[in-house]
Amino acid sequence: MIVQAKFAALKGIKPHEFALRFLFGGLVCVAAGLIAKEYGPAIGGLFLAFPAIFPAGASLVEAHEKTHKARAGFDGTNRGRVVAGIDAAGAAIGCIGLAGFAVTCWLCLPRFSSYTVFGMAIIVWLVLSVLLWLLVKSRIFRKMRGSRHDLRAFRQL
């Protein structure tokens, strides 16, 4: 699988869908800020780890897949769920990378400048995320998972 950007897909996203993602992400950030103000930054930081736009994004991805299949005359419920699940797997990989980012900041910010630490943390996030993605996509890992999770089943939906 090759990672690619399909800018033409942006045409299919309605303005209210962008607004929903923006609103949900903003509400999560405001809530985390209010919690941090009341209970301190350590507790507020826990809430910053909430995936701000993922729930809205996953539901929109599922809805788009259902609509796409409905236009072709099929029930896209299963495919929508599978695609949202694959999206969730990518989000999980990104979350592990984000954990590496956070640990790097936590350990290094007291000792180094914030610019240096954020640069290092971005590199840690990128390396962790890419390595995990490559591991998931590798044939070795796919064989360890067994055939019931094979991507061929997804392509047939």
C-alpha cells in the first residue's frame, strides 16, 4: 500500500462536516483547558490526550462509505464499519507516536529549550509512527496475525 493524498476527495466533504470536526476539536480543547485551570496541568494534560477530532472523523468516514456504496446499489454498512475500523487502527498507531512525543517533552523540557525539545519530540513521533505503520504493513506481521484479518477480505466488501 502506498500512502497518498487525494485532494479531489476534498470536494466530497460538505462544509458542515468541516464545521463539525472543528467544533468538536475546539470543545475538547476548551474542556481540557478548563480542567487544567481547575485541577492543575497534570490532570488537564490527561484530557489533552483525548482524540479531539477522531470520533467525528470516524463517523463521517463511515457515513461517506455507506453513501458511496448506496449510490452503487449496495448496502454499505459493513464496509463503512470496516473503513472506520481501519481509520481507528491508524489513529492508534498515531497515538503511540504521540505518547513518544509526550514522554520526550516530559523528560527533556526541564533540561533543554522548548524549541530543541519540540524538534526532538516531533522526530520521535514521526519515527515511532512510521516504524509502527511499516511493521503493521510488513508481510511478517501479517503472517503472525493470521489469515482472518487479511486485507483481501476488505477488498471484497
